[in-house]
Amino acid sequence: MFRRQAIVSMVWALAVGALAFWILVSPGNPITTYLSAPITVRDSRVIVGPYPSVGDIALLKRNGVTTIVSLLDPRLPYERVLLARETEIAADNGLALRDFPMDGVFGHRSGDDYEAQARAAAHAVAAARGRVYLHSYLGTHRVVAVEAFLEKSGEARAAYSAHRGERTADADLLDQAQNAFDGGNYKQTLRLLFGVIEKSEASQILSGWADYRLGDIREARDDFTSALRLAPGSGGALTGLGYCALRDGDLEHASSDFLAALAKSPRDVSALTGLGLTRYREGRTDDAARYLRASLAIDPNDSDARTALARI
């Protein structure tokens, strides 16, 4: 009887151990996700966060990251598995990966070389060309230790020292993004906006229109909604949401959003044209023509309004 109980206990222990190891090597699970820090843009060059998924790496690459600085320690079995996996994925995406093992389990430092590795990782971040993604397993304690060295050594960029003009850097990026958008380079617009630290109504609206022009309506809607949270009642955000609804064929919400935008700014050409297009889709041609003519009276170069009016 005792032997049977011992075997059962051993089996349960092995099962629990196997489950725990699976959780540790699967960072996308709900438990690890809850404990992990979010991926955060620190400045125009440095992004920090937890162990990246395949999708995260693709997104980081899309936004100009060329180097990954990892703090995983292969002496920890689960981090050894993850580091091997990350090395392969980084190579497949053409990204450089440098690892500086910092032995720290859930915030508890261990190992004589913890400080030395943090200092070396900080130097690698500062010396890297292009954008860098700095991460540990959860993106918390070890990342913070490296950031402390960046700040202390003076090698940090704007985000590590507030007096270096963080907002000016954001404004410069927003100007560059607007220029890229005006030139029709919507992917570059999004890359530049990804580096804006303090998101604003303007940055989110511009991001929304870039996503809209790229045909990613879901992302565009999220961007405009974010702008609306930052600036409740934003006419620009409401207009953007109206066009997203119109693209999805949701005429009721499109009409509501355009009317709300026009209540804020009666001479908003985009909103007037959008409402005209909505009325046209509803079969209310007289109202459609009225809004489209009002739009053209303000901006005779509005090609969307002119084309729609010609159909009527």
C-alpha cells in the first residue's frame, strides 16, 4: 500500500513538474502574460520588454529593430530552451542577437557576475546600430538593472533622462511621420510613430490614417479610438472612426460619427465628404449632394467629393 502511494505521489510530482516547465517555456500562457511587463518604447532607439514571441519579433523588425539584447541565462533550463528558440527566430528575421546572461529568477539576483553583465548589456545597447530590443524573461528586474547602468553611465538616450528633451524628440518624430505620410509612405509613417514615447491625439490620428491607407481597418479603428480616449470629443478621431465604419458598411455608426465630428467643426472637409458618401450609400441622394457641395465649396480639390458628386 505504501509503495503504491509513493508511486502515485511520484507520478503526480512528475506531472506537476512537467506542467511547470511547459508553462515556463511557453511565455504566451495567461500566467506569464499577466506577470510580464508590456513591450515599451523607451526612446527612438530603445525598446524594452519581456521574452518576445514570433509575432513580437516580426513587429519589432517592421518598426526598425535590428538588434536584440537578451538577458536570458542558459544556466536556467527553461531559459536555455527559450534562448535557443529565440536565436533561431532572430536569424530567420535577419536580426542580430547578443546575450548577456543575468541569473535572476523572478527578481532574485544570483551569480557573482550579475552587475558586470548588466553593465556589459548596457554598453551593447548604447553601441548598437539601429533600434534595439532589450529583454529578460518577464521584462522586469533584469531590464531595470540594465537601464540603471544606461542612466548612470550617461549612455542613455532621451527617455532615460527627462532633461534631454523627450517631448522635442517626440515632436521631431511626429513631423517626420507626417512628411512620410504626405509622401505616401505609410509603412514608414508607422515605423516613425512607433518611436513616439508620449502618445498624443495627433500621433494616434496619424497612425490611424496610415493604417487605414494600408487597408488595416481594425488597427485604424483602434488608433482612432485611442486618440478619442486621449482627447474626448476629438473631431479628427470621430471622422476617422466614421470612415472605418463606412468601409465596413456600418452606415448607422458612420453617420453618427460624422455628425458628431461636424458638431465640433462644421467646416471639416473630411467629415462633410464622409457624411455625403454615407448619405449616397443610404440612397439619400439629395442630402448626399448637399454635403458634397459643401465640402467642395471649402476645398475644391477634394477629389473624393467631386467623384461622388459626379455619380449623383
